[in-house]
Amino acid sequence: MFKRGRRKYLILVGFVLALLIATVLLDSLILEPYAIFLDTTTLTIPDPRLPPGESIKLLHLTDLHVSTYGFREMRVIQVVKSLKPDVVVLTGDYISSRDGLPGLQKFLVSLRSAVGDVPVLYILGNWDYWSGVPREVVKLFKRYKARLLNDSYVILSIRGVEVAFAGFDSFTGRYSLPNFTILEDIPNKYPIIVLLHEPALSKYVVKYREDVTLILAGHCHGGQVKLFGTALFLPEGCEGCYEGRCKVGNVVIYVSRGVGTSLFPIRFSSPPEAVLIYLVGSD
């Protein structure tokens, strides 16, 4: 009788363990890597330089790591269409090798179709350099009317409201610091959105400009694989804040987990993410 009860107990434990392992594998190999459930995080960021009652929608995408134009990329486009942003910003790592160029082209075709004439701004990430084809990446973006911010800024007029966007090159892609001094050239009257690939560079941003409205970054994938809330590995450039909303001095930075994967096609406890930001006027 005792042996029979023990056998049932072991069978039950084995079943539970098998179910747990199957769930982990399903999540880490399919649900998260293929963006079956793509999180949309919403931020509201006030700035007194915007008119009271004004609201501008920015959509932040990062770390696409396109290999082919597949379900994950189509899911992102579906989300873009549903959110109807006023501006789309992308912060690097669009491919992991030159083989991803055809897929990236298809993604950009779909993105431009989804947003119409909405401005698309972007910077490069380390993998765009490591792929060996950064110029080809830039050519593709240019073909679909996206503007590269490479240690530069642009002032956009969005429904009559002017906002400055500054973008900086990847540090880990070229191992030279971007030229942050251009921040000093932006007139004080504009809200300032800064695009970085590596969030660790944010300390240089606030060194040159303390009135930045928001810094957006990627690169870290939220750790990509986390156990008990702890990232197993973080690449160089993720020192400090590697996921979510943080502060550097008095400036808010949001580090997106991004969409794709690098090195291994696995995500666990770090689901892919698109970030919708409402810039609002404040008194």
C-alpha cells in the first residue's frame, strides 16, 4: 500500500516537473522570441515647454535583429498600425548579419506603409556595425525616408509643436565616444528627446544637458534571459539601468527590452517590448 502511494506521488511529481519544463521551453523558444505576446509599455512624460493640453505620441522600437521577415516582424507592424504614432524612433540593432538585409527591407516597406508620412528617426547599434554592412543598412533606411541621427539633432514640427530629437552613434559598435557637445546647440525652448543605443552613455548626455525631456535606449534586451528576476548576462554598455524606467540625475531614461534576440534565439522572463510615449504639456 505504501509503495503504491509512493509510486503515485512520484508520477505526480514527474508530471508537474515535465509540465513546468514544457512551459519554460514554450515560453523561451516560441512565445517570447517570436513576439507572440508583444508588450506595449505606455509612458506619460510631461514637459512645460509643450503647450498645456498638448499630447504627442512617440513609438520607440529597438533591437529588431531581423533575420527574415516573419511572424515577429509582422506582429510589430500590426502593433505600429494600431497605435498610430506621431513619430517613430528606432535605437539600433536592426540585423545581426548581412543575411538579414532582405528581411529588414521588407520590414521597412511595411513600416512605411503602416505609418504613411509620419517621421521615422533612427540611430545605429553595435550589431549594425558588427554585421559588416552598416552602409547598406543606412541605404535601406534612406530609401524608405527614415532620417539618421548620427551625433546630430533635428527639430520636428508636429501639429505645430516643435520638438528636438538628438541621436548618437553606438559606442560598442565603433569603440569611440559619440560627440555629445551637439546637445549644447539645441535651443532651450524645445523639448529634447535623446536616442541612444547603449543606456550607459546617458551619463554623458546629462553632463552636457540637464534639461533633456527623455532618453530612450535599448541594447540590453532586458537581460534576454532572466532567472528569478536577475539577468544571466548583460553586454557592455548596460551598466547602471538595463531595463525599464530609471533616472540619470534629474533626467528620465527608458531602456526598452527590444523586440529580437542576439547570440541565441531565446528569451525568458524578458518579453519583447514596444514603448509608446505620450509627451504632454505641463504647467
